[in-house]
Amino acid sequence: MAIASTAFENNGTIPVKYTCEGENINPPLSISNIPKNAKSFVLVMEDPDTRHFTWDHWVIFNVPPFIKEIPEGTRPLGVYGNNTRGKLDYIGPCPSDGTKHRYVFTVIALGTVLDLPEGVAKPAVEKAIYGNVLAQAVLVGSYDRQK
């Protein structure tokens, strides 16, 4: 399984357009090599470099396995969980401490569809996927606020 973006390379810099200093829209993503027996997948974007905890920017589950492309600025099919701000939508990179942060996009193929309501937080999704993961892939980008 693989996840990639035409907007930035793995371990590259996320363009301003996709951040709080730009249009604050999701970058384009492509997902490939999804296992044939996948029933759904989870897509999460998180910042592990905040001072005290991982900041969840985007949490989507029950994404249909036929989704191979997520165009920039779109809401892909699926059920949306709450990000750290308690909102359902994408929040672009916006490190507040003046240092470069990593932003990790993780896609996880599941052999099931999750029985969770819209608005759950990422820990509930992580608990529900236990024992159902078929494959996963990661794309990492970084961003440092403009001076």
C-alpha cells in the first residue's frame, strides 16, 4: 500500500497553499496498492511535533476502498472524526512554536467497516481498528511558518 502527493515529496516541504498561511486546503493525495479484500480505509493527518501531545489535523474513516485519488481542497467520501480542535474538517499545518514540524498522513486499509459515529476522536478510531488492519502507508511532509 502507498500514499503520495503531487504537491510534495515524502519528507519534503508542504507548500504554503495547504497551510494556515495559505488556502488551508488539503493537498492532493493518491492511494495505491490497496488490498483487494479491504472493506474501507482510514486517513489521518497528525503533527507529532507539538510540545505535549500529537495534534490531529484530519481524521476520516470508512473511506470506500475504491477511492484512489483525493483532489486538493475536497472532502473525500467517508465518515469524519474530530480533529484536535473538535472540528470535522481538515486543518492545515500551522506550527505555533516557530519550529519546523512534521505532518504525517497515514492511510490504513481495513478488513471491515467501522461502527462509529461521526465526530469521534482519533483514539476511538484507533481502538476500533485493532485486529482489522490489512495494510498501511505513510507520507510525511514538513512545514515551518513563514517569518
